[in-house]
Amino acid sequence: MTAITTSRTEGETQGHLVGFGSKPYRTYVLVALTLIYILNFVDRALLAVVGPDLVPDLGISDTAFGLLTGFGFALLYTLVGIPLARFADVANRVWIMTVCVALWSLMTAACGLATEVTIGSITIGAFWILLMCRVGVGIGEAGCTPPANSLIADYYVPRERSQALGFYAMGVTLGTMFANLIGGWVTDNFDWRTAFFVVGLPGLLVAVVFKITVKEPPRGYTDPPEAGRKERAELGEAIRELMNKPAFWLMTAGATIAAFCGYGISSFQSLFLVRTYGISTGEAAIWINTPVALSSAVGTFATGWLATRLYKKHPGAIAWVPAAGLALSIPFYIFAFTSETLAYAAIGLIIGGFVKYGYLAAQYTIGQGVVTMRVRAMATAVLLFVVNLIGYGFGPLFIGAVSDIFFNVGVANLGVAADELARNQCHPAVVGKLSQNLQDVCGQVYAQSLQTAMVIVAIMYAASSLFFLLTWRRLDKDMVARG
């Protein structure tokens, strides 16, 4: 208790100048938070990695797979997110994150146990078991980003916060990279169920180490003394403050559309590669998805760094840099999804991923920069509620549904009845059992239907870019933290 009291006294005089703790310790905490965020996305992205093996094994449609990767995860993730963030505004954030990391790690491992279960006269299919496990993962992961962002805000002063948040945001792309690197190899050499055990269980150890080594800083430690403090803002006050910040909502719209496109594309990228180019799940994950994710991680940091550098002379750069990157990604994604050559597709995906992720650091910097200290975690939770419910929830589901629609339309246009050919019958492992005519139909529509859906979603990045440009016009009026 004495240490906490002393830290608060120091924070009142110089916390806003130097941040909480020594520079090496702040760096350690940032790395620890980023590692947890990486695990967050490893566990979240693994389902998309193993999809090419899981989909035919469970016999599900692209729409059902979109439900698993998107809305099935996002619904509880977003609904639980705001109460947890509200709790993070007043409770011990380190404890919240510790419990949540342990929970989502256990539920990730449980995904590998998904199989048909019979209870009395009731049979529950493996799809529904897997869906329930994904809901559990979502509940756990809801307790990651809001308290993490709040901790970073108390460890780092405003002038360093954007770069720190940019580093933290690399967890999205690095997590996706490791999900592919580890999950792809394990799936090819063992099976998709083993992959869930391998990536899920280590999170329990990480949770314990995090709790032991990371200190809870005084709330509002890096805010200037003259800013004034309350331990807690009422919910109505938080909502009223956000409602008076158009920049927050314009940025949220841009981030939501970017997430809608990004989560949709990443969820089906492995399926696209396997169906289009006939490679294995592991080959798609390791040789294509991993370099794409690595490029995206570097791009996330590079665009965050660029925006931070430009911010000193051009504060609007925090909005127009991601706007430019999102717009620039569109032609590269279209090139990737329409190319007949795997190498060209990989190049398009790598460049598209590198230039588009500047919005991640921007969304957190703007989301926290337009509000006062009392409601930072709440602002992040509202942002993530909208981004994840609409973006994450419906992006994969939209691509899956559009893919199935184009598949069914393509089959019908080739004179085959809808009940005569299902998508899973076109899987390379079983397509040989079909008649030659149906094999020819599969060859024309199996991959092409998903390709079309991916192109449609890539074009939608243009709307996201537009909203970030509109955000730029409001920043001068709405930003609170400018230092």
C-alpha cells in the first residue's frame, strides 16, 4: 500500500512527464502486453488456419464456417467487452487480464475436443460444440484490449503513447503469423484438433507470469496534474462525452469497415489458397500466410511510426496516413484474388497487408485522444463493441454467404440441380468420387465463387479510407490529449 501511495504522489508531480516506472520496466510491460495480444490473436486466428481441413471434416458450408470464425465468436466477445471495460475503469487491470488469458486459453484447447455428443435422446453435432467453445474464447478475450490500453495510457506519456500503441497493435498481425506458422505445421503433421491443444495450453503459464511480474499503476498516472481526476465516471457521463466527439464516431466507422474487410479476408485466406492453387493447409499457412502476416506486422509498426513522426508537425496524419494505406491496399488485393499464379497472389497479399494496417494504431490513439482519462477504457470498449460486432461478426459471415451464393448460382448456370452437388463434394479428397460432369462443374465454381467474394470485400476498403479522411477534418476540434 505504501508503494502505491508513493507512486501516486510522484505521479501528481512528474508522471505526465516521464511515465510510470523506469524506461526498461515500461518496455518490459509493453512487451508483456503485446505478447498477450499476440496470444489473443493466435487463439482467435487458428480456426481460419485449420479451416481447409476442418470444413470438409465437419462437413459444413462456407456460411457456417463464417459463423464460426465471425459472429459466433464476436457476439459474446462484444457483449461482455463493455462491462469488463467498465470494471477495468475501477478495478485491478492486471488481475482482469490474468483471469481472462487463462479462460480463453482453456477454451481454445477445448476446441480440439469438439465432436458429436449424445445426451440421452439428444445429439449435439460437433459444429455446435465447436461454436460453444468459440463463444468461450470470445468471453475470455473480451478482457484483453480495454484494460491493456488503459495500462499503456498510465505507463506512457501522451507524446510516446501512439508509438507504444502501435507496437502493441502488432499483436494482431504477429498473432496471425504465429497461428499460421504453428497451426499450419501441426495440422499437416498431426491434425487440426492437435493444433488447438498446442496453441491453447501455453497461455496458462503466460497468465501466471504476467500476474507475478506486472504492476498495477495508479490510474491517471500520466495525466497532467491540472487535468483533474475522478476515480470513476458515471456511465451516462462517459456516453455523453463520446456523443460530443464526431471524430470518435467517424473513426469508429472507418475502423469497423476495415475490420469487416480484414477479418473476412483473413478468415477465408487459407481456404482461398487451398482451393485456388491446390496446396495443403500447412503450405498455405507457412509459405503464404506467414510472410503475409509478417509483412502486415512490420507495416503496422511502420505506419504507426510514420504517423507519430508526422504528428508533431501535422496532427491530422494520425487519420490521413491510415486512409492512404487502406486505399492503396485495394488494387493489390484485387490483383492477388484474380491472379492465376500463386507467387503473384502472394506478392499482392504481402503488399496489401503491409500498407493497410496503419488504422490499428490510429483507432486506439484517436479513441483515447478525444476523451478524458476517466473514460479511456470505456471509450476503447465502445470502439471495440462496434468494430467487433459488425466488423468481426459479419465480415467472415458475409464472405461465406456470398461465396455460397455464387457457388449455388454457378452450379445452377451449368445445369446442375442444387441438391445434386454440395460444395464439400468438390473438396480434392473426395471430388474423385463424382461423375466427370460434376467434377468439371467443381473445377469451374469451387474456387471461383470464393475468389469473387474476396474481391467484393476488398473493394469495400474504399469506404473505410473515406471515413478516416472525414475523421481528419474533425481532429482539431475533438482531440484532448495532444502532447
